[in-house]
Amino acid sequence: MTFVTHAAQLTTLLAEAAEKEPFDPNKVTPGVGGFLVVALLAIALFFLGFDMVRRLRRAKYRAEIQEAAAPVSDEADAGEADPRPEAQQ
């Protein structure tokens, strides 16, 4: 038998079992599975937020370093671009 056949039989058995018991809306809860899903999502969100703050801080520091190094780099480039203007003629 294939997976589809087994899944169809399982669905039929579960539907028959559900029809035998009366539905009580007060017994419907997310249970342990729902709690675990929400807890795992919260933990993942915490670590993603922590990583995002770390990356943003790193990008900010790199930008500050590049801004501080830009004037020094511009002066060095200006000095190297034209060391002897008479040699270019």
C-alpha cells in the first residue's frame, strides 16, 4: 500500500472516532504541543534579535572607522596622484 492509501485510511479512522465522542468546546486546548511551538518561536526570536543587534552594532562601528579613515585616505591619494607634474609632459 502506498502512503496516500495509509493516510486516507488513518483519516477515515480518526473521523469515525471523532464522531463517536460528543464535541465539548471547553476541552479544546493547545496542550503541550502548542506550548512547545510558542516557546521555540520565542527562543528563536530572542536569538534572532540578539544577532541583529550584534550585526547592526558591527556595521555602525565599521562606518565610523571608514569615516575617520576617509580624510587620511584622501590626503594620501592626493599626494600619490601627482608626485612629479613635470615628468608627465
